[in-house]
Amino acid sequence: MAVFPRPASPRALIADVRAFLAGGGRTKVSIAIISVLMPVIIVIGFYHDANIKPAPKGPYFVQSWPATRSDEEIKAQQKIDQARRDAEREKRRQEYQRLADQLGIDTK
């Protein structure tokens, strides 16, 4: 039993490629090269993506609180946390504003 079907053989393939290259112009050959390169680039991309190792995860620390803390202590801590988040948000906003100014983007 043959590996290739009856009309297709390596000799027939080589003859077809030779006829294609002999009879075609530069446009045909360019399109043929692009047609071969596109799947090759995609396969190489998948191969590269499969070999990327994720960064090792470090320990995740959770803050522990005593069960006896009062509502006032909770609210005070929430205000402190909110102030910290607001400061980080404002710092990030200023960085984006500085970038927009450098790129000439009008944000007003």
C-alpha cells in the first residue's frame, strides 16, 4: 500500500512546483512565498508561546484582625485604607496626565 494516493507522488509534486515556478511571474512566486510563510510564522508563534514559563508566585499574606475589634476601629482602618487607595489612584492619574501632555493629547 502506497503512502501517497495514486495521482500524487513526490515526483509529481516536484514537477508541479517546477512548472509553477517556470510559468509564473514574480507576483505568483511572491504570493506562494507569503502563503508558505504565514502558517510557518503562526506555528513558530504557538511554539514560542508554549515555552513561556509563568513567573513563580510568591506567598499571599492576609492581614489578621482580632475578633474583638469595635466598629469604630474598623471604620478608622477603612478610612486609612481608602486614603492610601486615593493617593495611589491620584499618583497614577498624574502619570497618565504627564504622558498625555508629552504626547500632545488634549484631556480637557
